[in-house]
Amino acid sequence: MLFVEASLILAAVLRILIRHRTGAKAGQVEVYPVSRYNSLSLGRDVGCDVRFHPTRDIVVSRNHALIEWNQDEPPMFRISDLLSSNGTFLNGRRIGSSVLLGANDKIQLGTDGPVVEFGFEDVVRNASLTGEHQIDAAIRTDEIPQDTIIGRSRDG
């Protein structure tokens, strides 16, 4: 008789990290699994994925900017200004249309507006052999556990 023990496999999940450097949410990190979103909208509107404070981040338009990506390996990320009143800046330069985003790029929403740092990472999650696994929607946390990042040892 053959006994098969239930096993777990590891599944890589690509996540976008939005690190709030200035503004009302300074110090916070928001994490968005790419598999759960087609794009990320940034603004003060309650329908935006990355929401800014409605009164403290007043230079941010209700629907200010949009981050999109393709399905390539690795994906290419782009940011577009959505005709905001105060403009979108990438690494200090105002963007006129869609431009490529890279790891650690700084996005500023409006002159003297809040700055966020864009990043992405592959993380490892446990998954059953059937392929069933659960990925959290948007995880808002001040600290990402370092042992979940691929390529980084637990020893530091």
C-alpha cells in the first residue's frame, strides 16, 4: 500500500511595494500582489487603490496617476499622469505621458506633494500541490518580513 503524505510547495508571487516617504502616510508601506490587480490608481478618491489623505494631501488630485504593467517576465511598469491639476513627477522630473518605472523610483504627486517610492519583489508563499493558495489583497504594513524576500538569507 502506498501512502502519500500531503505536501506543500512554494509559489512565487510578484508584489508591488509603495513606500510613503512624505505626506500624511509617511513611513507606511503598502503591498499589492500583481495577480490581484490590472493596474494601480493613485489619488484622493475613495475608489483609488493607493489613497492619499483627502485634506492633508490636498495637492493630490482625486484621480491623479495610474501605474500599469504588462505580463512579460519580468514585467515592465509604467506610470501615467491622469491630467492632474498639479502634475506627476518621476525622480524630480514632471512627466507628460506614460513613462517607465523602475525599482526605487520616486513618484511625487504635485509640486510639494507627497513622495512615494515604487518597488516590486518576488515573495515565496506556501501552496498545496493542487495549486490552491491564498494571496492577500492589499497588505498595509509598516514592515515587511525580511524572510519572505527571495534571495535574502535569514541571517541578514
